[in-house]
Amino acid sequence: MAADTLTVALDANGADAGPAEVARGAAMAAAEGVRVVLFGPADALPAAPGVEVVDAPVSIAKAADPARAVRRTPEASIVQAVRAVADGRADALVSGGSTGAALAAGLFAIKRAPGIHRPALAVLVPVPGRPFLLLDCGANVAVRPEHLVQFAHMGAAFMEVVMGIERPRVALLANGEEPGKGTEDVVAAHAALAASGGLDFAGNVEGFAVGRGAADVIVTDGFTGNVALKVMEGTAGALLGAVREAAMTSPRAKLGGLLLRPALRGLRDSIDPEEQGGAFLLGLRRLAVVPHGSFGARGIARAVALAARGVRADVAGRTHDRLEAAGALRRAAEPSAAAATVPDP
């Protein structure tokens, strides 16, 4: 293997399909040139070239208090995987188990990047022709206005350095376009962002407008973002399923379905969450990717590949540099709050 091969620490516990399916994804990623260190129950993880297995059968994916579980269970697979990244034995983390456990372990071992209030999960939502970044989509249940402001800068930095978009348009998710719509925190964040000269702030967007290209970055709290993301993914899946069923209702429909199949396959792939690989956990000193717990082997492999691309692009470092240049980092005298979590995206 080449000397510059990247290493990704992968937590095999907590995923819906079980550790063996995660191991299959690890093998697929390793076959594409990414070295994987897999943490989980060794007896359930088949060997594969390019995959090192670390026996770590203990899982805290279902722990009610992830922070306490991380502190009390150093032998847990997610804790060991995060420690490998913090110690430099791996370049990035991928975990499809509990977002709360991954975030808590990351905060303890990898730690927040300097000046970051709270890390946020950022996912590129693959709307055909109008992809946008949604954050937070699962790391923080409740946020303050200054957190939303920093998420806005964080998302803009990501779209600039990763997607190459100059002055990405940033919007707040709210229940109306007027500046006074939304919770008190959203209204306060709107006022702060409108007064900021470092962003192309597009104001508020409503839920039905998120797929219409109204903004390149849409900012919200982790609870709302998580619900919105799953509604979008569920709706997209249901619509594609309805189209497939309609194409089988008559001989004429079947013929039309055959003609449409290539286009529909491309559409399906473009909006498939597994194809995207998951969400970046931004705001830590090292990079982490959180795929859906429901992902199969292909989705896990895509998540590992996404993490490797993120390391090569120095997403963590370049995003932080952009935040610093924009004056969007927390000052040393400002207090910071512990992050709360919601169910995995």
C-alpha cells in the first residue's frame, strides 16, 4: 500500500444492520485504497485486505447519557475509535452508531477546534441541480443565537472551500420569510446575520422552499434539521416508489417505464442518502463523518471515502481558517456550552 494511504477509524457497533455489514463496507472502502481500522466484536468481523480489526465488543450506542457513558466506558468501540484519531493513529473517524456517543467522545478526546461554540452536523442535501448544505442536522437539540450565527459562517466556509462556491447564499430555516418569524433565537440570529458584513445572507426560508435553490446553506438547530432531513429523504423515497409502482400498472405503463428507467435510475442515485456517504461533523480539531445508522455496506464504504476526501481537502483546517478570517470564532472570554444530542441523522 502507498505510504500516503489515509487511515480511517471505523466504529462497527451501533449500525442497524450489525457489525458484519459495517465490516463489508470497510472491505469495500479498503479495496478502493483507504486503510481502515475497524473497532468492534472481532468474532463478527471477517478479515479483509487493508482492514485492521481491533476487538472492541462493548457498545454504548444505546446509552441514555452519551457523555457519562463515554467517561465510564473507555473500552467502548466508539471511544477507542475516537482515541485512535486523537492520537494520530487514524486520520478521520466514521461512526454509524449513536451521534450522541460519537460527539461526546469527540469532544472529550479530539476536542473542539479553538473558538468553536459547538460542533455541528452538516450534510449536503442532494436536490437535483440545487444541492445545499443543511446544518445542524443532528448534533444539538437547542442552540443560542450565537451558535446559529457561527453555524452560518461554518456552512459558508464549507461551501467555499469544499464546493468552490464564491460567497454562498446563507439562510435560516423558519416558518416564514419575514425577519420576525421563528423562535426568539431564530429572530435574534436573523438580526445578527443581517448586520454581519461577512456573509451573503438571504434571510429566512420556509420548509417548502429548501429545494428550490433559495440558498446554498440552510441553518437551523439539530432537532429541526434532523426532522427536516428525514422528512425530505422519506418523501423522496416514497415518490420514487410510487413512480415504480405506477410504471407496472399496465402494459403501456411498463413500456413507458422501460423508456424512463435510465433517467429514473440516475435520479434515484442522485438523491440516495447512501450515495452521499453521510454528514460531516464540523467544529472538531479532526474530521469525523456520521452516516445513517440504516446504511448498508455500500453506504458505509461511501462514508469512509467521504472522510478520506475530507482529509485530503483539509476540510477541518480550511473551514476553521475561513471562520477565523471572517471573525466568526468565539472569543476566549466567552463561555461555551456542552452540546446536547438528538437521534442520529
